[in-house]
Amino acid sequence: MIEIGLGIVEQYRGRGLATELLHGMWGWVVDQPGVTTLRYTVSPDNAPSQAIIRKLGFAHVGQQIDEEDGPEDIFEMSAAEYRRRYLA
């Protein structure tokens, strides 16, 4: 499994950069040996990131407590499903 996190400087938010960055990273990582699951964790209060990951079709699979950030929702998609949806 690979978990990716990112942040966009406020003045550049709302331009689709996060989606492009995620596709760039995931497009590479899904072909790495042993990676079968993509995971994205995000604060329940981070509406923009929640919207991005839901739009991409990742499934909400639970919640965890991060020592630094507090509660985080967990979203996952298999590497095979990502390849099928976005790289086919």
C-alpha cells in the first residue's frame, strides 16, 4: 500500500493542482512492484480534499487518529482499479 499526502499553498488552491498532482503520483506508483492499494487520508473538516477524493471515486473505508493531525478519514482504491479508470 502507498499513502500520499499533499498540500497546496493557499494562493494556488482551486485551480485543479491537487488533482493533477495526485494523478501524477498515482500514475507512477501503481506500476511499482508490490503496490496494490492506494490510500488517501484527510481530515473530516477538509471539505476541498474530501471533494477531490470522492470525485476520484475512492471508497471511504474508515477513520484513524493521527498523532499530529487528529481524526482522519481513510479512502482507498486498488491499484488495478486506478489503472482501469485512469490509465486505460
